Amino acid sequence: MIGLGTAINMALIIGGSLLGLAFGRFMKENLKQTLMVVSGIIVLLLGMSGAMQFMLVIVNGSLQTTGPLLMIISMVVGAIIGELIDLNRWITVFGDWVKARTGNTGDPTFTHAFITASLTFTVGAMGVLGSIQDGLTGDYQTLLLKGILDGVIVMVMSSSMGKGALFSFIPVGIAQWLITAMAHVAAPLMTQTAIDNLSYVGSILIFCVGVDLIWPGKIRIANLLPAIFIAMGLTFLI
């Protein structure tokens, strides 16, 4: 069944969040703060390992870097476009709208948790590639694996950050179902090089999410999102 992969992904995010919220009720504030830092460390390491996979190569027995120019251009141009559009403000507005619609106006951490969890689960390559596979063949195995990872991470996030992390299933569902619906259009663009570039820059953005979890407010991560599309575009220009 086409679209089943995203439905499973969303269900696992909801399930992980509910478990985290249930445990979070019995946690002391200092434990929640520690888990917040732990969440940041987990996301940092996931982003770092993903970026290093594409940045470092072994040539003639020596460790060398590859693709630094692609990364620099993508991040700088993406940041300029993101700041001009101010995607962070629009995503914050959407988060506040979700907060109001779900009756969580009294939760001061809702929007930050919603944005942080949403970005963590949408900027990676697994969601894009898995959604295309789901749309073309109905194969949901990649999204199932992604959903399990998302469920574990969101369980830790929701226990320390609150209900906002739970509702990250909404943008995840919207983004992945759109890609699934457009799979026949998107598939020819997803060459191996394009996937690698998306994974490379997407991992850097995941790293930035981890930084923001540990040191909130230091990076307007949503304004860096265009960098992913710049990286994919450079695949066909270079």
C-alpha cells in the first residue's frame, strides 16, 4: 500500500512520544535537563557521523577531505536565502498555530520542542529516499527503519521537552506524503550523487539541531534549510 511507510513512521513518533511523556511525569526537573543534553548529544553524534561519512575519504592510505566547496557554497547560499525568506519565523508561526489548536497555549516550551523535533526528523535523506521508494513500489522498509530511530529519539525528547515533540508527526507526515505523491517526478532527480549531497548537508543540519538542543537559541536552523536544495542543485550544475 503506497503511503503506508509514512503512516508507520508517524505512528512510531506518536508512540515514542507518548512513552516519553508518560515517563516524563515522574521525572525531576534536573533529570529532564540532563535528558535534554543527552538528546542534544545523540543528535550531534548522528549528524556528525553522517557528515563525516561523506566528508572524509582514504586516498593512498591517508585521510583526506572531500566536497568542502560544495558544503561551503550550500551552507552560505542556503543561509542567505533562508534569512531573506526568514523560514524560522514562518515555522515558528506554524508551531504557535499547532500549539493553539491543540490546547497547549500555556506550555512555554511547546513551539521550541515542536520545531526541534520536526527538523530532526525531516532534514535527513532517509525520509526523502524512503518516501520515493514508497511512492514508486510501495516498499516501506526504509521508512520503517527511520520510524524506529525517530521513535527512540522522540521518546527522549518528549520526556525532557514536553508535548511539542509529539506533534512533530504533522510536518513529517506532510513532507513525506508530498514526496511519495510526487515520487515519479522526484525519482529521476535522486541520482546517487544527489542523494550523497543531500545526506552530506542534511547531516550538517542535524548536527546544528543537536547544538541548538544543548545551547538553545544559538542557531536559527530553519533558515538553513535551503542549503539542502542548493546541495542537490549543485549536483546537476557541477
